[in-house]
Amino acid sequence: MRWSLLLALAVVLGAAAPAAAQLPIFDAHIHYSRPDWDAYSPERALSILAAAGVRRAIVSSTPDDGTLKLYEKAPKSVVPFLRPYRTRDDMGSWHRDPGVQAYVEERLKRGIYRGIGEFHLSAVDTAAPTVRRIAELAAERELFLQAHVDDVTIEKLLTLYPKVRLLWAHAGMSASASTVGRLVERFPKLWVELALRTDVAPDGALDPEWRAVFVKYPDRFMVGTDTWVTSRWEIVRDYHRAVQTWLAQLPRDVAEAIAWKNGERLFSVTAEEEQAEKRSRPAH
């Protein structure tokens, strides 16, 4: 079945649901990794996102082939990031592995990627050779780095590599709203995605400290899901219903910025992606 028909069907089904999304969503944290491929075809994965109101998504995968599977089906809907993990075994050693550096350089030749990551890193490894080289590549090609790190590590990355734009995965996972706000204020090349940060709105009520940070820096935040295990694909729609609940508690312009406008502004569809989308559609 054509992807365009699948998308249309998903949107119709989503609109018919009683808790349909009120705002379109740019999801800044999706994976389609090897364990997912047998459970969900690319068409099915894309239809799940569409039914949840996700119009576009940053996708990275282990291995990268998963990202390519989705991108080839929907180039305008998938924002491809190159994850520096050939397998999950690379997660703890990629930063010092010259083979990972060669892998990243080779994959980047495709010319489709908008960022590198999501990767995991500790503060002591921020100056490791492979990290330095990847930061150089990101600066040269104007790519984002998506880092799953704590507040100390993100600060070190931003200081060591001032020419690189950083997307902070999970807002550091446990960093407080005040810490996130301080770093956003200090570093103009830092953006933050909020995947798995249920503390933003415990029991559906937007936390006052997070609200204050969002209102002060509305152009620096994005939402995300993180399908880090296959079972997460089953909760994408419910997850974004919960996101819509706390977005509705913000001023409309702030909510729109965080929901989708920031992502669209930072990762606007390229002419090449427009052409790729046309090529991906089967001829009548």
C-alpha cells in the first residue's frame, strides 16, 4: 500500500478518536532499531507516528539501516540522524573506537543526515579522539549532535566544541528545570528535547518551574518519545496524548513552538527531500 494512503488513513483514524491530537507534533526522539524490524514494517511504524499526530520525527537507529528504511518510505516525514553505533556493543566504547569514526565518515557520504546521535557519553570522555572528529564533522557540515548525557557533560561538550549545535536528549534525564534553564541561557547553541521527562507534568499538571522555563525560552525546546525498546512503539499515541495535555496549559504560541514549530524551523524540508518524496511514490 502506498505510504501516502497509509498516512491519510492514520490521520483519519486519529481524527476519529475522542482524544485526537490538538497540535501537530515534531517528535525529536525516535529509534527504529533492529529488534523493531520484525515487529513493525516501515509502513506500520510510520502509520503509528501519523496516528499519534506526529508530522515529522528525528529518527536514529542501531544500526543506521533502520533509519534508512523509514527515510526511504517517507523522506519528508523522517529527519535522519546518524547514530554512531553499528551494534549496541558500541554504546560504551564508540568514543575511543577508530572503527566508529570510519563508519560515521563513510555513512555521512550519503548526504542526507541532519545530525549525529543519539549517543551516550560521560564527562571524562568528551575530548576522546572519535568524539573530537565527530564534532569536527558536525561543525563542517552544520549538523546537530544529539547527546544523552548529564548536565556536567553537556556543559563540557558545549565548551569544548563551541561551533557545534547540541540537542540535549531527555533534558539530561534528571536535570532540574532550573539547571536546564541556566544552560539554555548560557549556551545559544543548545536545544533540548523532553523525551521520557514525565516530571514536566506529573499527573498531567504542568510543573510551575518547567512552565517558567518554557515561557522564557520557547524556541529552545522540543518534545520526543524515545522508542528505545520495541514495546515503546505501542505507547506512542498515548504518550503524545499526555504531551498534548500539558502543552494545552501553556500560552498557545509557546505550545505551538514546542510541539512542532521549533523542529520545523531547525530541520526544514530540503529540496532534495521534496524530490526524494516524489520518487518514493509508486507510479500509477
